[in-house]
Amino acid sequence: MNDEHVPEDRLDSWKEIAAHMRRDVTTVQRWEKREGMPVHRHLHDKMGSVYALRSELDAWTRSRRPAVAPEAAEAVEAPELVTTQPARPARRRWGLWLTAAAAFLVISLILWQVQKRFGIDPNPLANARIVPLTDFDGIERAAALSRDGKFAAFLSDREGTTDVWVTQVGTGQFYNLTHGAAGELVNPSVRTLGFSPDGTLVTFWTRRSAGNPGGQSDIGVWAVPVLGGQPRPYLDGVAEYDWTSDGRLVYHTPGPGDPMFVSDSGQQSNAHQIFSAPAGLHSHFLIWSPDRAFIYFVQGTVPDRMDVWRIKPTGEAPERMTNHNSVVSYPVFLDDRTLMYLASDADGSGPWLYSLDVEKRTPRRVSSGTDRYSSLAVSADGRRLVATLASPKGTLWRLPITDGRAEMSAAHRISLTSGNGSSPRLGGDYLFYVSSKSDRDSIWKMQGDAATEVWSAPEARIVGGIAIARDGRRIAFSIRQSGHTLLYVANADGTDARVVAKSLDLQGAPVWTGDGTSLTVAVLAPAGGEPRLFNVPLDGGPPAPFVGEYSLDPIWSPDGEFVVFSGADIGTIFPVKAVKADASPYKLPALTLTRGARHVAFMPGGRSLVVLRGEIGHKNLWQVDLDTGAEHQLTNLAPDFNVRDFDVSPDGREIVLEQLNEQSDIVLVEIPQR
């Protein structure tokens, strides 16, 4: 197509396209990829330079109008957030605007009457205005907002490495504050960025190599001036913190149970401990209530069995405020009663935006559609929010195992007819993987270049990956469906699928025992207890407790002599342990890994393990000799290659990697005064 079109008809960026379509940037990018929305790319410009024609977009919208009727119907139930972005002046269709405005007023009046009659809490973001704050290529995340709402900080890999960036809201100018000098910055399990109470410093969570100069702790909160300068320690040995307006401090350290401390003077030296989570649990995302009567936090099993709790600053017993039992994060207060936070659904979809009236304790999802969120922050007056809109996608890659380090140039992306793939597991000459859609997960089997769907069910989400029996004839997997977890076995072609356990709260993927008569799987204890390994017989016998301590992610040695598993997280690390088939200890070399992707795999012969080593957001594969403890790096992956899962072929000559591709941007939400 010729680029010389009438200027008034052309939109020259994703922001302008999104403004014309009255959606956010992530949504229109998804429409272009999945539904053929007409967007063009300048062949002579840098990658990502796009344009679109209003006439083509309007024609495309009219052609798909019957398909979006359900979406419009959903908007009647909960008013959509109004997304506005700066765009060039255009001819306005005033008749359509007036009709839409009248319809909106009628719907708003009906909703107000329904809410008034039945006591339904109004949507706190109704009539909010959403403006994209960033539109970079790559990843922006962990957004924070100064108390006055004038400055926003976030993590971005815009210049290759992940750094702390800051912008004055509304200026469109962005500044890199750390330039690769801050150590490890990515940790989705905590609120990594913040501002000092006076707004002059941006603070950030960091993890540095042990033994760094100055005697600083491995994990701590550092700070850098908003106007630029050298990063320096801010709260030594602290993982997260929050201040009150009058200078009281709450923080937690990364030890077992995430010990929580309060200092009325704001000094660490005067702090006293008020709480520590029970064994195997974590407490993150601390925040003071506006009246300073409570400290709210998220507690549970990382990453996907969490809920909002609160505790008085004097200690006492904590109170549970929600019952999601899912991924929950980033609680913030809009006002004295309204808590906003992120939470996923029971089937694992999301996370979505939720609100909670802390007096009624009734959560309500306030976002609609398919947009996912990964961070949330608010100004002190509750009038301005910043959030991260994320669009994750899994791709699969093959990589040979060599005597040296396999480079990215040797990696080959696997073409998937299903569009996306996760949790790869290798058999003799085939590959199993999971593909996700909006309403379900499905299991696919690939042999050669041909892929076939072998199992799916409505509203079913696969928990972990697929376990392949040693003879290759059967598979096992766990699903989450309608708030329950089920353990399945099936033939390798998907036939004869049956449930073998439906009353257990399963955590992660199962694994076949050496004799193939049972499955070993992690089970959560009742009332939010820690996960422990059980053996589930396939003949219908009762599940039998196997490992009596915190244990996840089991994998049996090829000879069935012992099983390797993950121990409890302490801070950002966890130990790898093992027991024999009779549950007695099996000695391994000391092995500690970093939180994130936790899967390990045996090499042929069973005398070495393949593990993921590195930072939370970027890891490489290493081979660990179980006799000597010697380690050998197998891969040298690019800094932006985030491995979420992997598997090793039975002959030990190939690895399949799941790469997590996540495009994300920061949006600004302006809330009208209520």
C-alpha cells in the first residue's frame, strides 16, 4: 500500500489507533494479531513503526459488529472504563456521539437505580479515564506512583537491560535512573518499586550477589533521586515497606515467614516484630490502611494460593479478608473503605482488577474483557492510578545439548498450529504441550511437524505440566475446574481419560512412580497449610502421605530409587531435596535455586540433574552431577529470553524450552471525584 494518503485519514502510532478504536493499546494490538484488524508497517522505518487508515478501521469494525454483540451486552452489566488518548483532530460524527451519550446516561441511570435498590456497591472505576503512559517495544512493569500523583516509576528493558525508569505524568518524557547498576530488579512476588514519603526518591527492591562491598544484605531496598544520581541503600535487609503520612514504618524481611516489623519512629533500629507467617506461607505487599488502624497484606503459598489479610499494628491475630485462593497482589486504597487489588480466577485466568469494601468484605471484579494486569499503584488522594497491562504468550524452542554452552543461534522455534504453547514434555519421538484459550486449556501432541489436540474440557486449566509414563503409553495431568482440582490419567492419544482423584487440593504436576502403579503429587493441607507429597494409587486405593515436610515439584529418578523435590521458599530461594522410595532421606549435594521456574529434570542414567539457575526473571540451564556436586552451564540464553519451563529428551541430546513472551505497558487511570 502506498504511504501517500490524505493525512487526516492516517493514524501514525498504536496510541492513535487505540484512541480511534476507543480501546487500550494492548487490545488493538491483540485485534491486529488475532482478528485481522488492518494495520500497516513502514518498511523503511524501525521495527514496530505502524500506521492505519480510519476508513479501513471503520470498515473492519462494521464487518465484525455482529461478533461483538456479546461484548456490548457485557458492558450493560458493568460500565466499561472510558479509555481516552491524545490523537490528531478528526471529523466527528456528532449524531453517533450524541446517541451513544444518551444511551450511556440511560444505562447509568438504570444501574444506579439497581445498585440503590439492591445495595450493590458501585464500580469505583466507573467513568474513569484511561490514558496510556508508555508505548515502548518490550516490557514495562511494576509501576509505582508518587503520593501527589505527579511522578510514575516503572521497570523497563527499553535499553536492553531491566532498569528503573521515571516520568513526570503528562510530559511524555522518560528517564533511566539506574543504567544497569542496580543488580537484580525483577520479582513479581513483591512490590518492587515505590517512592519516599516526600517524593524525592524512587525506591526499588534489589538482590545482589553475596559478599558485595559494604556489608549490605543480599536483599534490600535501595533508592535513587527522582532527578537522577547514584543509587544507595535505603532499608537494609528489607524486602517491602510502607510509610504512613505521619512517619510510621512497616516492613518485612525475606526470612522464613517474612517477619513483619513496625517502627513508630520510622527507624529500623526501633522496630519491633508483630507477625511471621506460618511455616511454608508468605506475607507480601504490605500497606497501611488510611486510618492507620490496620496493615493489609497478601498471605498464602506463592504464587497462586494467596489472599488479602489484615493485622493491627500492635500484632494480635490476623484477619482473612478475601477467599480467592489464587494469584493475589498489589492491594491499594482508593479511600477509607475501598481497597483495590489484582486477583486471578479459580481457573487461573487473569489477574483482573478487584475492589473490596473493607467493611462489607465483599470482593467485586471491576475490570471486564480479557485485559490482564500485573501491577497497581495509587496516589494518596485516590484520584490517580497506574497499572501494568500485560499480554503474555508462551512459545516453544528446541535446543541441542552439547559439551559446551548452547547459544541462542542454535535455538529453533517450534511452529505451533495451536498458536501458543507451554509446559513442554518430551517422549521418545514426540512432544506434549499445553495450549491456552480464553475459556480452557488443551493438551496437544506433536510428532514430526504434525500436532493433534488430544484432550480438553470447558473451563479446565492444566496445573503444571503433563507426566508421561515410562513406557510412553499413558499420560497423567492435574486440572483446575470450577474451583476444584482433579487428577487425570489417559492413554497417550487422549482416549480413556478418567479421574483418579477429585478430593485433593493439588499443587503442580504429578509424576509417575517407578512401577507405574501410582502417581506422586503435591497436595495442600486443609485451611491453607503447606504442600506435601502424596502417592495416589491408580487402582482406586486411598492416597497415601509420602513426604512429611514442605514438598513440591516431584521428579523420580529413572531407576525409581529416589524422588527429588523442591523445599520451602526462603526469601527468593528454595532448596532441592530428595527421599528414597521408603521416604527415608536421600543425600544430594547442597543445591539451592532461585524462585521462578522450578522444574528440574534427570539426564539419562539418573546421576545428574538439569536445573534453572540465575535471576528470577532470567535463567540458564545447568547440569549438576549428583555424585560430585560439579556444575556445568548448558545454555547461554539472551537477556530477554525468559524460560518458564523446559524438558530434556529421553536420550539427553535435546532440550525444549518454554519462553514467556510478555508485552506490557503502563496505563494511567484518572478517577473522577466521588
